[in-house]
Amino acid sequence: RGFAYLYDSYSLYDKWHKGELRAEAPALCDLYEMINSEVFLEPMRKVLDAPAISFADAQLTRYTAGHFLTTHDDGVAGKNRVAAYVLTLSERWGKAWGGLLEFYKPDGSVDTAFVPRGNTLSMFRVPQPHAVTRVGDKVKAARVSITGWLRTGEDPGPGGT
């Protein structure tokens, strides 16, 4: 009942702030630093008409058989989230496998559903009701992505709000 999820996660945000990301995953460290550079943030400010965006957080997520994320809107007090993003890394994902990113109308019915596509950046304003549908029990592939939020204010670091 209520908000629930089951998926694997590796926090690039926390690992970077603890000084561990470069040693553990150099390529992910490069990616994390790029999404926090002006090269990425400035165009996002323009696209979203949100000049106050000051940083991004990120995690590596993996959905496998049985994994899901129930309906929620990413609006968390004190997080100052302007937009959410999903950079899909998985190639050739099948619609019938589940793991779709769904958006909902005010009445709770599905408005739009997106099948994960490799090398695709999806972005949407917060708050907005959405979910990731359950990945089927027989699916052998993993739905892998970098997910996070574009935020305003000062970056509080790991464990911060």
C-alpha cells in the first residue's frame, strides 16, 4: 500500500561526495561531474526555464525481474527538485517486458508510457505523478539507467536534505 519500490541502486551522488566514486567507477564519476558542469546545467536551465537550478544528483538504477516503482511525484520537502531525469543505458528493451515509465492523468489513468530506449535522456518537471511498471518474472535483461533530479539551492552533500 502507498509508495513502494524494488530495484537496485548505486548512489553516484553519495559516493562522489564521500570521495569514493573516482576509485570505484571512474566512468560514472566522469558522467556525474559532467551533469554537474555548466556544459550540462546551463542548457537544462534554459530548456526548463528554471535559472535557479544549481546542481544535479544521480544514482545508477537497475530493474530486473519483479522490480517496480509505484506511483509517486518526486516532490520531497527540502529537496528543491525542479525536474527529474532518466538516462537510459539499456539497449533493445521490449515493451512487453514491463519497466515502462508511466505518467498519469489527474483521475489516475495512464496518460503516457515510455519504453526504455538506450542512450535516451528523458526529463520531466517535478511534481508529476509517474511510476515504473513491474518487470516481468521471465525477463532476463536488466533495465539500467542513471536517474536523478535537477535541484536548486546549495548542494547539501551526502545525508543532507
